[in-house]
Amino acid sequence: MWLYLAKRLIFMIPMLLGITLISFVVIHLAPGTPVELQTTMNPKASLEAQKRLKELYGLDKPLYVQYWDWLKRTAFLDFGRSFSPDRRPVWDKIKERIGITLSLNLLAMILTLAVSVPLGVLAAYRVHSWFDKGTTLLVFLGFAMPSFWLALLLILFFGVYLDWLPISGLTSLQFSQFTLWQKIQDLVAHVALPVLGAAFMGLAGWSRYMRGSMLEVIRQDYITTARAKGLPERTVIFKHALRNALLPVVTLVGLSVPGLIGGSVIFETIFAIPGMGQLFYQAVMSRDYPLVMAELVIGALLTLLGNLLADVSYALVDPRIRTG
């Protein structure tokens, strides 16, 4: 097992290099450069000023030289400085927002997992019942609903009509004056709507995968044998069938790891949450190459680690994979 993990980790290095190379070339092929975006609407920006900006950003060098310089810095976890007017280090900008995005998306993933797995199991156990049909209709409504529209509905219903929850930001204006318990309540109230929205969007796919996998497993011969031995139905479903039926969900969890960083652009924008998704969108629109590359590297690394996590989880869930 440890040898397998070591091989996978070593193989991740050329994969990561290939991803960064393709990403670096693609973002430089996009129309518009940081210099053009910063000087086009400025009548005082002369050709000399544009030339100095290119030299400052290193854009006057050949593309392969730019990539090599970037790669050498990144090897020491130095993502350079942002092309934005503040010229702050990229890692400082990421540190300010990565915790917010990770926390929100992790809460949404846990909530989705906690609801979709029991929902899929019960829908498969009571297949073609009113419960199965009702949950199918509910989750597919969420699947078909655009995420921005769902966010606006949540704001309208819970924030405007009922006035139960705040509709933007992470904290209230008086947050520093609150007691510890009041601060916790304020944070929970502010993140409730984006977390509920993100969880509801993922509920349809996860619960349907769980239902389909469970239906396939409970029709296997060993489940029939377990029932013939007189085992309680609860033991048959939750001990013998559930572990094998979890394999597709384990894959989804692994593939969802990259979404912990950039999977909430719409919700962060609508709810005015200063997270990584919003930062990535702003960096792309302003052609902030160092910031875009830093987020792409983090996303690529999380994708590779997510695939590795899915493979390891397979072995933990299914003993046949360990023995094989």
C-alpha cells in the first residue's frame, strides 16, 4: 500500500508540470494583456509607459523564458506579485481568502453527503414508492435550477420576506462588539444561505448515484444469502450493502476536492463573500497572470490529491480492492 502511494505521489510531479505548462500557455493566448487593460482607457498612457509596464511584469521576455522564471519561483512556493495596482504578493491575497472558501465548501460538502447518502439508500430500499418519486422530483428540481436563481430565491424568501437571515457578507457591522457566543451566531447566520444553496445544488447528483448503486448492490446474490440466513433487514442494508454501494459516492467526494477552492464563484459573488472563487474571477477578468496561475496550481494539486484520495478510500471501503 505504501509503495503504491509513493508511486502515485511521484507520478503526480510530471502531471502537475504538464498542467501548469498548458495553463500558462492558454492564459497567455487569451485576448488582452494586463498592460492593455490598464492603459487602453487611459489617454495619458504613452507607448513608453506601456513598455515600462511590460518590463515590470516581465512580459517583454519570450513565453518559454517567462514560464521557466515562474516555475523556478513556484518551486520555492513563491507565486510572485500580483499585476493589480497594489502589487501585493499573490500568496498574501490567497491566504486572506482560502480559509473562507474552504470552510464554506467543506460545510456544503458535509451537508450534501449527510443528506444524500441516507436519501439515496431509503429511495433504493423503497424503490417506486411515493417517497422515491417525491425525492426524485425534489432533487431534480434542484439539479435543473440555475445556481444564481436559487441564490436569489433564498435571499428573497429567507432574507426579505421572512427576514430570518442576513443576505450578504460574512459578519455584521457590530461584529467586533459581540460576545463570543454572539459572534458564533452571527457567523452561522451569514453562512447559512450560501451553504444551503451549494449543498442543495449537489444533492441531486449524489443522491441519484447513491440510489442507483444501492439498487445494484441489493440485487446481488450475497444480499439474498444474507436475508436467507435470517439477518435483520437493517443489518443487511447498512452493514452488507451500504459499504459496497458507497464506491461511486467515494469517487464523487474525491472529484469534489478541487471544488473546495473555486467551486463557489456564483454564490460568493451574489452573497458578497470575499472568497477564492470571487478572487479567481477578478484575476481572470484583469489578466492577473501570477494570481491566475497560483489558483490553477492549487486547483490542479487538489485534483490530483482528490483522485489519490478516491483510490485510497476505495481500498478502505471495499476489502476486495485491498486483497487484489
